[in-house]
Amino acid sequence: MPRYCAVKVCRNRGGTASKQEDKRISFYPFPLQDKPRLQKWVDNMKREEWTPSRHQYLCSEHFTDDCFDIRWGIRYLKSTAIPTIFPSIQDVCALSSFHHTSI
Ligand SMILES: [Zn+2]
């Protein structure tokens, strides 16, 4: 069962990033047990009135590097990490046109 990023404008899903080993996409479940942090995640996604399920994930693209701890070559999301990188609609348009021209 592939994992999908819960961000609507984000096209990342499990198994599609294998071409770029140095920029591997990871998926992280929402902190459903930690309500204050969960609220910050949802606020940053600009999706009020929405509660993610435990089957939904955010991909690593939405977190800055300092949200991660790297131990023994494995990247862990810190327990305090808040996703802050969300493309605006304009960015998405730029990105999708970029993808079109690059294919
Ligand atoms: Zn994503």
C-alpha cells in the first residue's frame, strides 16, 4: 500500500523518489497523540476544520533540515518538529510548468 502525502498540492507518494537517492522522500504520520503539535501541523497546512487520520502522512519535503536528527545514517523526525514548507499556489504553477518542460 503506497503512502501518499496528505498535502493536496504535493505529488509525493511512496516509491516514486528512487531516482534521487540523495533526496529520498520519507513519510511521517501526524502526531495524533500530541494535540497542540497536531494543531500546529494542521494550521500550517491551512486546513482548519480538518483532522488527519492515522493513515495519513506528510512527506519529508515539508520539514526543514533542522527538524531531523540523523543517527547512524538514518533520518529521524524530531519529536518537536513542525512542518513549515508548503508550496503556495503560485509555486505549484511554477513547479508544474517546470516539470512539463523538463520531461
Ligand atoms: Zn508532501
